[in-house]
Amino acid sequence: MSRPRPLLGTLLGLAALIAAALPAASASAAAVGGFPDGAPRGPAARPVVPVAQGALRGRAHGGGAQEFLGVPYAAAPVGENRLRAPQAPRRWNGVREAVEQAPACLQFSPFGLSDPSAVSEDCLYLDVYRPGRARAGARLPVILWIHGGAYSQGTGTQFGGRTMAELTGSLVISINYRLGQLGYLGLPELGRENALRSGSFGLMDQIQALRWTRENIAAFGGDPGNVTVSGQSAGSGSVCGLLAAPAAAGLFHRAVLQSGPCTLLRTPDGARAESEARAFAARAGCPDPAGVVACLRAASGPSLVDAARTHATSGPASGDGLLPRDPAAAISAGSWNKVPVLIGSTRSEARLFVALTQPGLTAAQYEAQVLAGYGAAGPEVLARYPVAAHGSPYLALSALMTDATFACETARTAQLFARQVPTFSYEFDDPDSPTLAGAQVPGLDESNAHSAELAYLHDFTMGERPLTSVQVALATRMKRYWGAFARHGVPAVAGQTPWPATGPGGTVLTLAPTGDRIGGAFEAEHQCGFWRDQPSRPL
């Protein structure tokens, strides 16, 4: 029989509402090791670092990690720079104070910010976190973080890096990039204004941030020859784009993909991107191709956000000079920026999406949706995901959607990588993990859902509740794994469970509060044999 097609595209599209923000308190842990022998100790109270544009004065935290906040990596994309490729940041005289985070980029979805007014089109800034004992020339590994949010919302300022930096001896950079149609607009008229013939300005921003890193990170004590790009959800999709973008070649040396497999987050081709862009432009009051660019540059930011409410962006497009091919196709063909990869997902990704869209789902509604969505294959899907086996329609649909999308597509993407580069796969499994602040639905278990692992890796600012001591221990192990991967390209940590590379059998490390473990059968547990032949769907 023909395999069923993935169900409920509306659930996948819901990443536009939620994927950017995972709450949870920062996991505080004692700083340990990770520094070269003889590294200097004792931070200056107000450290000053010279960069190409001038000098930055950051701050230290209690003798631990130092931070440099609100650092411009590109010129403000406003006025005539709106809807253009990022320009070099301006120089400044004297010492620039770097102790306040910049606003988030204009938000095209209404979920995720604790202060919705703290937004601006002038948003191309980054934050740098370094160990307290780091100094120029230390050549510490660098981790550049790209936030998620379906390319439409979120901000790098929600993801602090002090704990990761101090614990692992790494430098952590968290960036903003343009969102929505200000970041991704496939109009040929815009593409003709840049050498890459592309309207994927958000992806160009990320490449610009990597170029800034290559030019400046040594002054902070980082190694420009050892940069890891890391992202979650649409941030992971952005990492897929960087892996496939010729313009990003040589700017990074390892990649981490969290809950955003390349075979799931497919890019629209040029024709689809242009069609979506034309519809958006018309909605924004700019229907005439002859004047569409000037019209969009003159429009107010709020009017563009309003126009996007019925014309959401699909993210970066492929088929131009920036992304000649869809990332999954490029990786499959071996035509990509080959680096070691760490990739994984959470145990119950879809719980978040189902909880927010169908909190009162009944058994009859669940069965009707499956039968309508899968046609002749519907009865087989219901037999594999019966309500009785999961305890509720909510959990049954969550399991179905988790398996059909994130879990099995993560396994599929990992196999594409593993045939070409060292690849390490994980599954996050904490049955008591915190959920997104503001996203809790009474009576529904949202643990292990999409974004759950972020609280364990970052000093996150939107915590639903603090981590317990057992969860802090898991968070510490995870940071050490990530830090070791950034340093050596292999997540090997003395005293922790050995993490073997992914092989043909799909080796996966389970990250759990009770102890990390290799074993089990990830693909069998998620019924990936059943879903293997399914066409990938865009998120």
C-alpha cells in the first residue's frame, strides 16, 4: 500500500507561534575545567576589548564569565538599507559601552517576548560571553547560537551564554537576525540589488555575523578557526542553510542542529517564494511590480507586520546564488560545507503544538482527523496510534505527529550526514521538563515537547519554573557534551557516558535525568520504518 502523507500541516505551521522561546530558569552550575594550561585568572571589573569598529567595554559577573552585549555586527537595516543585504557596521570613536542588550528584531508573530515593545528594525546586534579567565590569544572554541521562531519571531537576547562559557571554556555568541518578510522576501526586484540574487536577508545576516566573528573573535580569546554554528527549530533550519550556502564556506567548522532536521525544514523554490512575496506585497499596499521596492521601503514597520498576518514567510528560498539547492538535496548530493555534526530532537516534540491548537481534542475528533488526513491509510495509522495505548487523544496525536515529523526526519537527516562526516545523534528525554512560559494548558502534560532542551543549555530568560537539582546535573552534562563537541568535533567527556558516532543502525544517545544511555531502538520506538517513505513537509 502507499504510505500515508503527513497529517495536519497547521500543526507544523504553528512553529510560527511558538518555536522561538523555551522558558526555564538558567541552570546554574559550578564552573569547571575547560581552559588551556596557564590561562590567566581573575577578570578585570570592566574588561575592554578592541574590535575592528572600535573598542568595547563589557562587564564581569562575580569573578566568573564576562559579557559584551548589544554589539553591532552590521549597519542598521533601516531606510534605504531595509530589504538589502547586510552592510558593514559603522566605526565609532572611543570606547563603546556593551552592557545592555539590543532590541529584538521586528516580530512577525505575537508569541515569545516578555517585553513585546522591546523591538526595532535596528536590531543587527549580538552578545558575546566569554570565560572570566579568557584573554586575547587564548584560542578558545566559539559557539555561535541562532535562535528559532519559524523565521518570524524570537531574539538572541533570550539565550544567555555565561554558564556555558564558564563551564566549558568556550566563547558563546548569540545573535539577532531579520525576521518575517523583512528577512525573507523572494522578490526578484530585491534580488537584483545584491550579488547573490537573493531576498533571504535573514540568512545573509547570519553569514555576516560569522564574518564579524572571524574578524574579531580572537580579540576576545576565541579561535576564528574553530567556530561551531548551533541552532534550534528555525535556527536549526538556518544551520541547514549555512551548511548549503557557498558564501558560508570556511566560516564555521562544526554544526549543531536541534529539533530542526534539514529533510523536514525544506526551502521554497524561487517560484513559490516569489508568489508568496507578491501576495504579501499586495497585502501591504504595494501591488505594482514597477514600484514595489520603493513602496515596501517606505511602508511603516507595523503595516508590514499586519500584512504578514495572512501571508506568513516560509523562510529562506533556494535556487539563487545564496542557496543554489535546497539544503537537504545539497547534503544528499554531497555538495555542502562538510563539518562534523551533532543532531537531535526531544522525546515528544509535537505535544507543544497539539496543546496550543487542540487542547480539548476528543477521541472522535482525533479519529476523524486521521481518517481525513490519511485517506485509505487512515485505519492503519489509527491502529498504530490508538487512543487506548496513549491514554488520551492529545497524547495519541502528539505521538503520531512527533514520529511522523521531527523524530523520523531527524533520523533521516542524521543518516545523510553520517555517510559523509562524523555525526552524533541524541534524544532529550526528561519526563518532568519545564514548559514554555505562558504556554501551559491545564491538564495536559507538555514535558519533553518542542524546545524543552533549551533550558538545559542556555541561561534562558523566559522560565516557566526553575530546574531541579537533578535537572541541573543533566544540564551540566549536556553543556559539557556540547562544549567538548565545539572544542574537538567529538562530544567526549571524561566521566560521562561515551557517545559513539551515528552508524548505519542509527546510534542515539538518550539524555535523561536518571542517566544518559546508549541503547534501545530510537527508530523502532518512533515507528520510523512506517514513516520512512513519507515526503518531507516544510515547517
